Amino acid sequence: MRLPDDATPYKIDDGEWYVVGDAMDVLAEYHGEAAAVFLDDAWARPGRVQQSGLAYDLHPFDEGHVADGDDVDDTLTTVELIDACRAALVDGGWLVADADDWLAPRIVEYLRTRWGDTPATPDGGGFEKLGGVTYLTEDGRPDRGTHGEHLTTGGYTVVFTHDGPTERHTDISARQVATWPERTYGRGGRAKPIGPYEAWIDGLVDDGELILVPCAGTAPAAIAARRVFGDDARYICVDVEEAAYEAFRERYAEEFSEGPASPPETDFEGERN
Ligand SMILES: C[S@@+](CC[C@H](N)C(=O)[O-])C[C@H]1O[C@@H](n2cnc3c(N)ncnc32)[C@H](O)[C@@H]1O
């Protein structure tokens, strides 16, 4: 097993990597290895004009949902990514996927059909819970700054699914609150908060277990893993764009006083096991 030739791995710390490359290619290298995958996909809604200021391409949900726009890359779909995430999970591992009001019902339907429907069959695997993040203002009210004239969402939905029956139990809430990060780190659109992922990782993952963060951007889940496990954190972020790694570096340095190791590291193989 190895990284595809055109991927560039950057070492953040022992066991912590940010790979600039295609998420599908990297996920394929980690068959059955990840305790959890945190996915914030670059999905496109049909008919959506790309949100102004976004610095990356979007792709359609599946072949039945044609998405238009100059910045839509239809060589990859969200469901293909979801399937690749599943293949990378250990038995009973968790997929934690960010969604919006368009994506959430479609992704849940896909997961219920393909992975299973645990509210209906509690001993099995599959879609487990709809959770999410509610952004609060300083006075503790739901933040109304998110888009929408027919009610605002004040945060986003998160879909929790496990591959097969799981012994990874937790009473951590699938619904978390956070303040909405102001910064975009040059990526367009505000980054996701770290705190909710910290809570979910604390509940679902043990120290030393592998966490994968495809479509990572500034990778709040990876920073959360570092917060929870310190030197025992083990994650691999993947983003197709070098600028995403630069954004992650900036966020990582902001979070921890020392930044990640700087030069590209080529000794990736030695870190595999
Ligand atoms: C919604 S953003 C993630 C934002 C992140 N949660 C944050 O808070 O910064 C989706 C990311 O997916 C990346 N992406 C799109 N297609 C990809 C692919 N095939 N492989 C890896 N990354 C991809 C984009 O470059 C973008 O950074």
C-alpha cells in the first residue's frame, strides 16, 4: 500500500498527516483501517450557482442529480465518496458527515438504503442519527447570520452513520453548539468550528486510532483530534488543493502555539503502521 504518485504528504507531527491529493485515491489505500471518517464534502446542489467566494470546485450528489456551473466537477460524486469512506472504515467505525438542508435528506436516504437503518433495526449498522451544530451569538441565542429568507438554519446538520453493528457507544450529544468561526483562512466561506468534532471524537474514537478527514479544508476534525489525544492523535487529512493545506497550517498554528513541521515529508511509508 502506498500513496498515489501525484499526492504530496505533509507531516504535521508523528501520526498526523495532511495529504494534498485526491480523496478517492487516498481512501482506497486505507481499506478497513479508520475508526472514524469526518466528511465535509464539496457537494453541489442542482441548479446552484456556485456560492460567491468559494475557492474550490463542487461535485454532484450522484449521477441522477446533474449540477450545473463552471465550477462543478462531475468526475466525482458525493455517493462515490461516501462509498469510499465506508470501505476505509473498520467494522463498526463511524462516518460523520456534514450536510445542509438539501443534502441531509438525500444522504440519509442513501445511507438508510445502502448501509442500513438503525432506528428501524437497532442491532444493525447504518444511518444512526441526525445531529448538528447550532451557532450561538454572544448572548446565547441562535445565530441568524446563516443564509436564508425562509427561516435561517443557524448552523448545519450532521449525519451519523456506522458501518455494521458497533461497540463504540457514547452519550455525547449529536447536537452541539458553537460560535460561528469568523475566519475563512483564504478558502471562501467560513470554516467549521472545532469544538463539536472534539466532543464527537472524544465519544467515538480511542487514542491511537486512525481518523480520516477527506475533503479536509482547514480540517477542524483533525485539530479536534489533536486537542483530544495530544501526541497520540493519528489522522490523515486529504484535500485536492495545496491552498487547503496552507489554510490548515494557518489554523493549526493559530490553535497550537507551534505550527506543524514545515517541509514536505516523503517518508510516508514508515508511518503506515
Ligand atoms: C466544504 S470544504 C471543507 C471545509 C472544512 N470543513 C473547513 O472547515 O475548513 C470541501 C473541501 O473539499 C475539497 N475537495 C473537493 N474535491 C476533492 C477531492 N476529490 N479530494 C480531496 N478534496 C477535495 C475542496 O478543495 C474543499 O477544500
